[in-house]
Amino acid sequence: MRPAISHTMALYVANNHVLNSLLAHAAVVCFGEAPWVVRLPAIVFGVAGVWAFWLCASEIWTRLPSLVGTLLFGMSYYGVYYSQEARGYSGFLFFALLATALILRLLRRPPRERAPWLECAYALAIGLGMYAMVLQLFVVAGHAVVLIVQRRWRLAGWLAAGCGVAALLYAPMAGSLLSYYRTHPSDTGYPLLSRAFAHVLAPLAAVLVVGGLMTLPFVVRLARRRADAAAVILAPLAFNILMPVLRGQGVYPRTLIFGLGAGYLLLVEALDFLFARRTAFGWSAAAVVGVASMVPLGPYYRLPKQGFREALQYVDTHRMRVDQRIGATLGGKAVRFYDPSVVQIETRQDIAGRTAAGSPPAWIIWTFAEQMQSENPDLFSWLQHETQTRAVFPGVIGDGTVWVSYWTPGIPR
């Protein structure tokens, strides 16, 4: 957001969801730097994603289940969460759903019938979605399989055109993009078939297992009624899982965010079945899902995502004028958004020079204790054994508690 646009467009790193970075930069230029401004692109795409979901649902189902399913999608915890996250996930989900709706509409047309506006829109949705996040590659792969199986070569050409749009947009950073995914497989998350990923996914395991078992009959039902729709919805998710496994690429649960749209589309299939049997069945199921979506939003809104502003306010209230303010690793990067004068350190060696005998006391703000213990054990050990914990600020994300530690020269913990 802060670097020049030319820099943002030329260097790929894990958190540079390029389209979001550029739009956040533009928002800051227009409205000034503030947390809501940085989140503005995600908010806009999150709201637009509800409309895109409706486009998908209305291509397959009748009005009532489509509208109720869209309402539930708009209430979904993760949909709300990523619509406020200053990253590109809601943008990717919007373009992925839009591309899904457009390909479904185009597949309904005879192969030789031309629809230039729809076809151009489809290519742009593919290209801009890939610029929002590289995860769009899985959508491309899924659509390509469907189009090849159905011999829809004209539409396959428009899919290729969308990839060409993405290639042009990524051209300034092509070298760093390819280098990143060639040399940083572990930085992109945990291997899918690993204990680390299972540990991260554990809080959702019961929901995923029960949901998968309940959804399976409706997958079969949709495949029998509309095989093309089932393939367009599920093929990208299959590639989303299969390709990282084959490449040994690390993933986080959020890497599977296309599953949010796919899951709710399958929920519409279930609602379609229930409304067809008895209207009360459909409304009852919708009420249960709606309540289940709303309950976790309570604690989500009671706490900050991470309490960096609260930690910084605590430090400024309790410190002496000469005291140092230090942000450690990711905590340092985050707290410097609110106050760039905070010193950022990455390793135990970085902090040694600032906490030598005779140095003024230091307040250290840090977070992600489990990650630091794993990746930076020397610094974590120093914080645990040589400093005093003065305050703890819980947040809504896992391992996202923000800690405030205090160090006094020559006085061990």
C-alpha cells in the first residue's frame, strides 16, 4: 500500500495480492491512510461477491432457494471475515464466482452462438481474478477440463484470453513470481498431508466432516440434474486440493476459500430439495444455518482482529519518555502501521544491541507465539526468560494474541 505503484507491480511477495494492493494504494490517495480505507477494496468486493453468488445460483436453481442461499452466503462467518480483511481473498472470491456464473450462462448457449459481451466479461473475470490472487489458477484448471470434455473450443479460447490478460498484468513481476513459487514452497503454508495442517484445521474438523457427509447426497443430485454445473463448481476445488499435494506446496486453510462459495452453492441444492418437499423444511434448514453463521460473529465483533492499537496505547500510557518501543517480527510490522517510529526487530541478534547494559528499558510488542517458537526460537526464549509480561491482548484469529513485554537492563525476569 505504501510503496510506489511501480514497486508494487514489479515485486511479488506472499502478502502482495496485487490488485488489492493497488486498489488500497488508490483508496489511501483518495481518502487518507486509515484502517477502514485500507480495508475498503475488500469491503467492496465482499459486498459484490454476494451479487456474484446470486448470479451463480440463479443460473442453476429457481428464485426461492437461490435468494435464501444468497442471504445465507451473505451472513456466513468467513464471508464477513474476509470482506473486512485487508487482503485479496474477497476480490478473488468475487471474480471466481463471477467467472463461474458467466461460464454457466455461456454453456447454456449453442456452441456456435456468439455472445461477445458475455465472452469478454468472462475473460476479464478470469484475468482480473488471477491478478487478485494466484488461486484463480485452480478455477482456470477446473473450467479448462469442463470446456475440453464438452468440446467448447470457442469458450476455451476466451478462457485462454483471460489467462493472457493475467500474463500481461503479471509481466512486470514475472521473474519474482516464478522465483517465489519455485523456491518458497514452505512459505505458502503447511503441506496438506501434514500434522501441522491437521493441527491448524482441527477447530473446523467436525464441521467439515459432518458438512461433507450431509452434502454428498446433494452433490450426487446436482450431478444427475446438471452435470455441467456440478463440474464447474467442484472441479476448481478438486484442483485446489490436488495440485498442492502433487507439488508439495504448503497451504493455509484460507487457501481453500473457493470452497466457501462451492459449499454454499451446494447448500442451495439442498434448499432446492427441501423446498420442493415442503416449504417449512427449507425455511427450517435456512434458520439453522443462519443461526450457526451468526453465533461466531458475536466474539468476532467483541474483540479486534489483533489488539495492536490497544497494545500501543498501553505502552504509551505506561512508559517513561526515554523508554524504547520495539516491535518483534510480524508484530513489529503490524504495529508500525499505526506508529512508524516503533523500532522493528527480526532476530535475537537485532535486539541484543538495543538491550545491552546501560540501554534504557524496552517495551516489546509481539504476536504469533507458536509461530515464533517454531521459526525464531532464540528470540522467543529471550522474551520468555528475560522479559516481564505486562499485558496481553487477545484477538479473533488463532495464535493472534498480542503480547506486551518489558525489559530492564541488568535485571533478569
